[in-house]
Amino acid sequence: MGDRNQVIIRASWVGIGGNAALAVLKITVGIIAGSLAVIGDGIDSGADIIASVITLLTARLMSRPPNVKFPYGYEKADAIASKVLSFIIFFAGAQLAIATTTGLIQGTEREIPSMIAIWVTVFSILSKLLLALYLHKKGQKVASPMLMANAKNMQNDVIISGGVLTGLFFTFFLDMPLIDSLTALLVSGWIMYSAVKIFMKTTPELLDGVQDASIYEDVFRTISSIKGVYNPHRARIRKVGNRYVIAIDIEVDGSKTVREAHEMAREVEQKIKNSIQNVYDILVHVEPYGNVEDDEKFGASSKNIRSGK
């Protein structure tokens, strides 16, 4: 876990430095050049600084060891931070949308932005692309939804800056300052849409679910290969950070001794750990073969996984 958190911390510092430089550059040039779209792009980079700071602070929190109060540790802070990032990103987009819409309704006079706005936007696209690739690579390496969310945000910034660049070209060629405002409005809409996607992506982990339900099939397939273990059912799988917590019931011959049943449960645990990556903990409940409990309402079995229920 220590190495994982160090990767997140280093990546966060890179994000902070890169976005701080771009935010100052774009907002300054946007004001000088008179381009709302470039200013909006700079505001988005400013939001990215906050996102990287939150990622940095969260990584430090996640490095704390488990304790009595938090026996599973602090890994879910990753998903919570991603939620916070989504609100910050949405707020930045909403602010830009409100400011741009107000200007359009009031009919504020606009001038054609200067050429420097185009050059700073081109520079921004190249810089953001490099940042996005870096964060995506590091996020994949340590399976961090926070870094992946930040990388996705950077990828969106490339698209946003591309839209800004297109709007600036049309603004110059058609001599219509209105296009710059309309581009800023489209940029704000894309920012808010991206924020909603990030918010929804981290929901399964916080609700003790998994995004990819195929892991249940992997667990049942692994257990089916163990001799003397029957009817794996009531499986409950959730994620803590980038690792799985698995609870499952199995049935064994009722004539087995407690020690023999325990050894079979241990074999189930070991087989699952050997076949599935990133397992944090496994809880195996042993029942006698043919046992029926009508009050069992939660968890998945191989039967309802196949039926998709």
C-alpha cells in the first residue's frame, strides 16, 4: 500500500505543478486577449489544481494503517475524494455557464480576441495531453479511481481546449465575437457532463458494490474446482480502495469434523486468492450439505448470476 500511495502523491504533485502553470497562463492571456472561452479554459485548469490537491491529501489519509475504528483502513477515501472532485468540476462548469449566459442575455458588447489566444490554446492542448497520459498510466498502474478521474478530467480538457481553438478560428475568420461566447457555453456544458460521469462511476464502491460483476463468475468457477465443496452461494463482494473483500457461504459433507471443514474453507480462501488479483480479505461460512435457510435474502449464487438477477 505504501508504494501505491507514493505513486499517487507524486502524480498529484505533477498535476498541481502543470495545472497551476496552465491556469495562470490561460486566465492571464484570456483577459489580455479578451476571450471568454480561453478564460473558461483557464478556470477549468484552476479547478484541476484543487482536484490534484484533494488527491494529494487523500493519498496521505489512505496511507494510514487500519485501526479499531477503521478496521478496513482508509482506502475508500479514494472514492469519496472522486465524488468531491466531481462537485468541484461541476461547479467550475456551472460558473462559466452562468457568466456566459448572463453576457449573452444582456447583449454585452464583445471584441474579437487577439491572436495570442490561439497560441496559448495550442500550447494548452499539448500540455494537457501529456498530463492526461501521465496520470492515466499511473492510475492504471495502481488502480486508483482518483487518478483515473483526474486523468479523465485532463482528457476532457484536451477536448475542451480543442473546442476553444475551433471557436477562436471561426471567431477570427467570420469576424463574429459571439462565436467565442457560444464556444464558452459549450465548454461549460461538457465540463458539467464530465463531472456527472465521474460522480456516477464511483457510486458502486461507496454502495459496497462492484462495477464488473464478472468477478462473481470467477469466484464460483474457482470454487467449483475444489473437491468436496458444494453449492457456493450468498456471495457478497465489495471493494475497499483497489482491493476486493469477499464473503461467501459453502456447503460440505455434514459428517466432516470442524477441523476438516475448516481446512476446506482455508482451501477455498487460498484458491480464490491465487486466481483473483487484489483480494483484501475473504470470509467463508461453512454449512452442512443440503442446508436450507429461508431467511437468507442477500448475496449472489451461480444461479442468479447466470440469470442476471
